[in-house]
Amino acid sequence: MEKETVSRNFIEQIIDKDLAEGSYETICTRFPPEPNGYLHIGHAKSILLNYGIAKKYGGKFNLRFDDTNPTKEKTEFVDSILADVKWLGADFEDRLFFASNYFEQMYEAAVKLIKKGKAFVCDLSADEIREYRGTLTEPGKESPYRNRSIEENLELFENMKNGMYEDGTKVLRAKIDMASPNINMRDPVIYRVAHMTHHNTGDKWCIYPMYDFAHPIEDAIEGVTHSICTLEFEDHRPLYDWVVREVGYEHPPKQIEFAKLYLTNVVTGKRYIKKLVEQGIVDGWDDPRLVTIAALKRRGFTPESIQMFVDLCGISKSQSSVDYAMLEYCIREDLKLKRPRMMAVLDPVKLVIDNYPEDQIEYLDVEMNLENPELGMRKVPFGRELYIEREDFMENPPKKYFRLFPGNEVLLMGAYFVKCVGFEKDETGKVTEIHCTYDPETKCGTGFTGRKVKGTIHWVAAKTAVHAQVRLYENIIDETKGVYNEDGSLNLNPNSLTVLDNCLLEPAFAEAKPYDSFQFVRQGYFCVDAKDSKEDALVFNRIVSLKSSFKLPKA
Ligand code: ATP
Ligand code: MG
């Protein structure tokens, strides 16, 4: 864990200095997603970082769709991003912006550059531009169109706007320095011709600005002070600064880069997630095995757990991967005291209490959460026929097995001691029924101290049990064998989804609504699946098991 999490992180240090020196009076940050896919955990980090800084400094946080490239953008993605940012609690108030609403100002900025002799229309093809650009060790060559007159450039650029040229035949380039050691400064393309319909502006434009030109202008128009982005833009910062300076903004925004968040064992890149969705390998962008925000929400993660995770990760300048187990740690910590702990049997086998009255059902009072009395009590029905977990019974147990086996006595959680007096098997050797006797003296909550047992198991009364499907997940990528196969395809874990169709739950679960989450005692945390669960056919996702390999490092 970086030190920055304890003291102020390096971004806050920059802001402190800027405020002290009077470079800015108030702080404004933004989250600028491109609506070309769903947001993932990495974006959550960026959202909470930007929002957190604005909040901490009493400033503003903008949500801006960076929708300057009509090829891949869709309204579906705009809607999902809005929902995700709101769910995370990053409040942008009334500051929801679309970069495409600034196309006019961007066009004017380009005209201004042309008039200053700082931009020119170039007829080289994309391949030629690449050839002329040079390499890291060799300077580039100037375009033969570089010295067109301002008048000619103005006319050609207007013609570009008016649709007189085919896609790819002309571009507008900044006139900077073909010998610059930074390739981004070698007369970068700032506008291209693209006859495409835009999701917001329709067919109004057939020229579109390039990211490196558009982004600083968007920030400047909105009065963003600190434009926080990821490390791959570090080499673009000189161009960012060039644009705000040459276009002439009075209060230029400042770009600051930090390292992207990567998680081990999961697919974080939008490109790869898209592949999994498009190839039908997962059940949509919100498949609970993914780490899109929509998937995390569906799986049962909470905004609080994601905030905790982002805080633990800290902010850094050096690239690293975080263990998925840390995210699991955060959701366990968040749900531990907040959620009821109730009984669910995932792989049921029948248990009959031979000495319990045939038709009797009694209602036992059981704590919702032993560690948090504020959640109160619930009634749990108990009867002669119960279900227990198949793995909680063994005919021939090994040493140190303290659960049920012939002759052994265990506590049925919240109920009575029962002793195994026999069992039945079918012709394949599978146990079909276990017989016990119970001791009425041992009823929980009566202060019985007569004797102790070593094992406690959970159970559900047969007559009142609620039926459910439970889905268990593992990471979709088996990282021990590498993320990719030799042919470049993703190395998928064939066991990433296990569906258990015959789970039996105590009746208090019947009320469960989509996104409700619970601890299933001894099993883990589970959440009602919002997509597939029905009132009469409950479906639960396992968020996380109870066991953890993750230890919080000492501060
Ligand atoms: P991806 O690489 O997953 O396709 P992207 O960077 O193309 O993501 P954008 O919509 O352009 O996605 O990103 C919006 C913001 O989120 C940017 O400021 C970007 O730097 C930030 N961001 C993207 N991925 C991560 C990540 N893994 N960790 C932190 N911030 C990220
Ligand atoms: Mg991007």
C-alpha cells in the first residue's frame, strides 16, 4: 500500500500548491467517459477520485461525455454510464455535459489557429502522414502542404466543413515542430473528415476534432482546473498545454496523470469485455463475473465497498495490479454488520428427527446478526423434517470431523442438539435420508449448560422451505495458466459459473427483493439477481465466500 493513502496523495499536493500560489481560486474536476462501452472498476476509481477531490476542496465535479468520435458511440452506453455514476454516488448536480455540444467552439478554435498561422490543411493520406512523422530516433519531414497561405487554409477548412471532400482526403493539422523529440508535437492531426451520423448532433457535422485537440478545449470551456487522466496521456501533455495556450484561454486547466487500476484475474479492458459480450461468452455487460460497474452492482457489491476499495488502492504514478481478493475483502467488511445472517442449504439432504411430533411446527427466535443486535430477531420454523447440507454428514468421517456421523451429536444452529441414529442410501450409495433424535432440554435460548458439542450446522425446515437457484462464480480468467492462450484468445476458466438449482432457504427469504443481500450462514454473501430472479423463482448470486486469503497490510 502506498504511503499516499495516509498522507495527502500527490494530486492533492499539487492542488494545495496551486491554491496557495493563487493559480486557481476554486477547484473543478471532471470525469470524461467516451460512451463506447460500459464503465468498469478502473473507471470507478477515476470517478471517485475526481468526485472526492471536488468534494474535499468544496469545488465542482462535472460529468462530461467525451463523444467526439461517432464511430463507436451509442446511446445505450450513455444511459448505462449515467446510471453507474449516480449509483456510485458521484453527484454532478446539474453539470452533465456533452463534448459534442462544443463542436461549434472547437471549430472556431481551429479557425483561430489557422488565422494565427498555427494550423494548416494537409492533403497527405493517413499512410503518408505516418511515413512523414519520423520515429523516436529520427525527426519527421514537413508536409508539402505545410506552407499554404492562411487564406487558402481558411477556405479549404471551410470546404471540409461543408462536405466537399471524401473521408480521409484532407485533415487539419496543428503547425508545431516536425523535429520535436515528442512525436505528439509533430504537426498532429486536429480535425478529420468523416461523413458519419453522430448520436447527438446527427448529420450536422462531417468533420470531427481529434481527442488531443478536443479534450483541452472541453476542459477549458467548462472551467475545469485539474484534468486528471491516466498515465498513457503523459506524453500528450505538451500538446494539451499547446492547445490551451494557442487557443488562448484565460484560465488554462492543468493535466495530471495517475496510474490505471488493474486487477488480477479479471478482465478490465473495455476491448476485452466487449469481446466477451459480443461472443456471447457472458450474459451481457452486467454478467456478474465481469467487473463492469453494472456487473458489480448485479453481483451484490455496494457503492460503499467500492469506495473502500478505491481508498485502499491509493493513487500512484507507477503501474501495478491489485489482487481481486482485496475487492472481496472490502465487500465482506461492508456487509458484515449491515446484513442479516440467515440459513440456506445449497446442496440439501433430508434429515428426519424421529422423536419429534409428526405435524408440529415451532417458531424459534433467532438473531438476525449475532454481531449486530440492532438488526433484531426473526422467527425460524422448526419441524420433524429438515434439510441439511450434504457435506455436513459423513458415514465414515475422518479425524477432526465434528459434523454429523452415526452416533455423533451436533447443534442445529439456533435450535436443538440432535444425535445421528441412522441413515438410508439408494442403490448408487448416495445418502437419501439421515435419522436423528433431538433432546428437548437443549433448546437454544433456554440457558442449557448440561453438555457441549463440537459441531454446529445449519438447516432449513422442509415444510416451510423456500426454493431458489444459487449461482456460484469463479474468476472468468484462470490466471495461473496465463490470461491469453498462444493464439491470443482469452484463456477462459471453464468453472467460472456453477448453477445450483435445488437450494432450500428459510422462509424469511421469500420477501427478498432484487439487489437485497444476505449472509448465508457458513457459506458467504449472496445477492438477489436483479435480472433473472422472480417472486416465485428466486435467483441468488454469490458475491463472495466467507473465507479470505487477503490480509489488510499494517498501516
Ligand atoms: P479502457 O481502457 O477500459 O477502454 P478508456 O480509457 O478508453 O478505458 P474512457 O471512457 O476513455 O475509457 O475513460 C474515461 C476516464 O476513465 C479517463 O479519464 C480514463 O483515463 C479513466 N480510466 C480508464 N480506465 C481506467 C483504469 N483502469 N483506472 C483508472 N482510470 C481509468
Ligand atoms: Mg478511451
